[in-house]
Amino acid sequence: MKSYFLLLRLNLRNLLAGFRGAMRKPNGKIDISRLILYPLALLGMLTLAGFVIFMEFSMFSAFEMLNAPEMLPGLAILLAMVTALLFSVFQMLAALYFSRDTASMAYLPLTSRTVLAAKWTEVYVSELLFSLLIAAPAVVLYGIHYAADWTYYLRMVPVLLAVNCIPLTISLLLASILGRFTSLTRHKEVWVVLGTVLMLVVVLGLEWSILPKIPEDADAAFFAQMLTGVQPMLRAFIHAFPPVAWAVDGIAGDWLQWLAFLAVSIGGVALAIALVGGSYLDTTLRQNEGSRKARRIRVTDKTFRAHSPFMAIYRREWNEILKVPVYLLNGVLGAMMLPIMLIGMSVGMSSEQDSEVSWNYLLRLMQDSVSPMDVMLILTALLMFISWVNPIIATAISREGGRMPIAKYIPVSPRTQLWAKLSVSLTINGAAILLMGIAVAALLGTHYLGAVLGAVVLANLFSLATGCIALTIDASRPILHWQTEQQVMKQNMNQMICMLVVLLVALIPVAGVVGMMILSTAAQDMEAPSMLMRFAAEHAVGLRSAVAALLMAAEAGVSILILHKVGEKRFSAIEP
């Protein structure tokens, strides 16, 4: 145990050291501008926490009106588990098998299970805050509402700390299976991509299997009863995954189920580490071995072809992303996560008759009440999320690292290099947006096909605008002195800055749509509106969509100008 805690402390200190190093310039002095960003990031996280607490408080009030306030803690714990399972798959795989420091630990006087336990705990710590953010407010609100005694909070703390143990154990087993398989193959990168997608499908299948099924004869009366008679619905959600029911009942006062939940959570982790930990370091060493022999390339070979400078840089960027697992998992597969989730949902709904019947009923209600233009705006907002979270473009310059002198002095203009890097991000985002558009079109049918096409176009405009802004930010303050790929992808403050700026950019068309809604509502309330106001009232839906499209097109144009005027200048001024 002593070696385990020493190794865990070393890993956590290295993680914190990466953040401290991000606050300093290459000469070692503290960068005041970067130092200011940490309080802003903390303020953003506190704002997010406040939003989550407000939403759960509102949901608690709604459940209280339905005479079922106990529903919220169970749903919050279930959501925390599902979210931890979904987002920990990539992180577990990268931490266990694609971290540079893991191979060096094989030569230390440490057992394989000790290293695996420390790695698992590192992922657990990084996921714990988000799980607590989802589950803790609901459980605390329930305790305050019923004036629970101190034993309620005594039982609550261990349950909340163990809420993501089961999801991370499942991620550990899936990552170990994939790591062991890919260590035996030559083309590791290809099998990592295919295996990770398969892992995501398995995770989505597990999550889909625990959701309660809607009966075949579901009609309007069923959905009305589901909203008013929430006790059967509560039991369906809570008992869909037994550990959730154990956690809820254990916090409420059932000590036996409380012990059962902790035993399954902690015992599952120990059992998984005992099963796969013995051969973990051997698998990691095989994973890091060179799998391909160096091949000579002659000018007469068909594979040696001259390309334009743009295509040469574009292909180099793609080769780097595909060969570095951290870039691949966080950049490409991270962007594809949402489309794959939606495709899995559509396949699951179409493969089961009961779900198909109920979905057709809901779709008919939707077609009668929601216009295609509004569907386009809603879908555009959902597709914009793909561009918001993709870190590939926000780290495009920083990923050059020690190669920056080459990029500075090759006979290729800064504009060509920037657009080649931007095109890689646009390709990834465009593919993810297109996949998601196809999945949504399959779900909604031909009635909303035009809305889906419009949303795909608007989302790509937003991707272009945000890509130009993110690339300009990374060119203005690149992080070139990094040791591992994880530092440049996960500990890069530029990514957080880009997410905040992109969020502000996204609020502009949202504000335009809200403004048109207010204008149309005011025009409808007027007794004698002018011709302009009457036009706004009669064409409210079309005006909302037109304003959103015009604002997004304007953002794309302005962002391109910013990239050309500011990004090129900053890129040329970078000192390697």
C-alpha cells in the first residue's frame, strides 16, 4: 500500500505541475495574462455548478408538485453513473495504455497491480468532481427538504464518493480487453480506432439496456399517466440498475443496502484490478513497441508523389493525429461520440417494435406542433456542440512543439499553413455533423429533411467561424514546450479559452433568435401594428431562421478576416 500511495501522489503532483508550468513563459517567468485565466476558469466552473444546482432545484420543485420528490436523487445518481461510464472510456484507455510514463514504470520496483491501481485512481479523481456535481445537489436537497438527521449525511458521503466506481470498473475492463488485443497486432492505430468505436457501442448498449421500455400500446393516455402517476416510473428508473436502488435506499436509511452498494462498488474495483493487473505492464510494453518496419521510399515508387504545400501539410496533420492515440481519442473519436450515440439510439428504437410504435406516435405529435424551421434551429444548436468541444483546432499550433522552427522557415506562407490546419478540423467536424444529420434524418423522416439539411449547413458555418477564432488564439499564445501529448491536449489553457470564446460567439445568434421572438410576440399583442410589425408577426418563424443564418454567415466572414489579419501576424511572430 505504501508504494501505491507514493505512486499515486507522484502522478497527481505531475498533473498539477503541468498546470503550474502552463502559467510560465518559456524563460521561466510567470505570465500574468495566463495567471488571470485561472480565476476566470474557476468562475466559469462555479457558474456551471450554479446552473446545475438551479436546474436540479427546479426539477425538485416539479417532482414535489407531483408528490414524488424522492425521484430526483435516484435519477441524479443514475445520470452520474451513465455520464461517468460514457466519458471515462477514452480517458481510461489513454491513461492505461497510451501514456508515456507507463512504460518506464515497468523498470521500477513496483508490481503491475500497484501501477494499475494508481492509474485507475488517477482517472477516478479526475472524474469525481463531475460526478459529484451531478449527484450531490439532488441528494442534499432531498435531505434538507425532509430535515434529515446527521446519519443521512453520514451515509450520503461514502455513496457519493463511490458513485463512479462501477462505471470506471466497466471502463477498466473494456480498456484492458482492447489494450491486450491491440498489443498483439501490427497495425495498432487502426485497431485502436475500430476497438474504441466498438467500446463506445458496447457502452451505449449497456446504457440503453437499463432504460425502461415503453409498452407497445402506448398512447396519449399512457404518457399523461406517466407524467401524473410517477411512482411506477420511479420504480422503473431506480430498479433498472440495482446498484442505483441500493444507493438511494441506503442513503434513506437501509443500512443493509448501503453496505451492499459499497461492497459491490469497492469490491468490483478490487476484483477487476486483481484479474487484469497481473499482465498489465507486459501488455503496456508490447503496446509501446514499434509495430512497423521502416520502409525505404524511392522517387520511383508510386507512393512518392509530389503534392501542393497545402495538401502536404494537410496529410502530415492527419498522419500525426491518426498515429498519436491521445490526439485520435480526444480529437476524432471525441467529436464522433455524439453522432455515434444518436445512431445507436436510432438503431435501438427501430429494432424494437414497442419503441418504434411509441416513437411514431411522438413524431406525429411533433409534426403537428413544431415547424420545420424551429426544428432546424434546435438541431443547429445541438450540432454546434460538436465544434465547441473539439480540441484539435484549439491546439493546432501548440502541437507543433519542437517542430515549430521547421514550420517557421519552410517555403510555405503562414496563410497556407493555417488553412491546412484549419481544414483538418473542418473535415473532422464536418464528418461528425454529417453523420449526426443522417441519424436525425432517419429518426425524423422526410417531413423534416429540409430542416436537417439547413441545420447541417448552419453548423458547418459555425464550425468555420469557431475554427478561425480558435486557431487565431492558439497562434497568439502557443504552448510549445511540452513533454507529453497529454499535456498539450488536456492541460492546455488555450483549449479552455477557446471554449469560453466560442460560447460567446454561439450566444450571438441565440440572442438574435430570442430578440426576434420578443419582437414577434410584441407585434401580435399590438392592436394596430405597423406594416413592419405585422410582417414580423406573420412571418415569425421564418424571420427567426433568417436572422440566425445571417448572423452565422457574418460570424464566419468576420472570423476569416480575424484569421488573416491577426492569426497570420501572430504565427509569423512566434519565437520557437
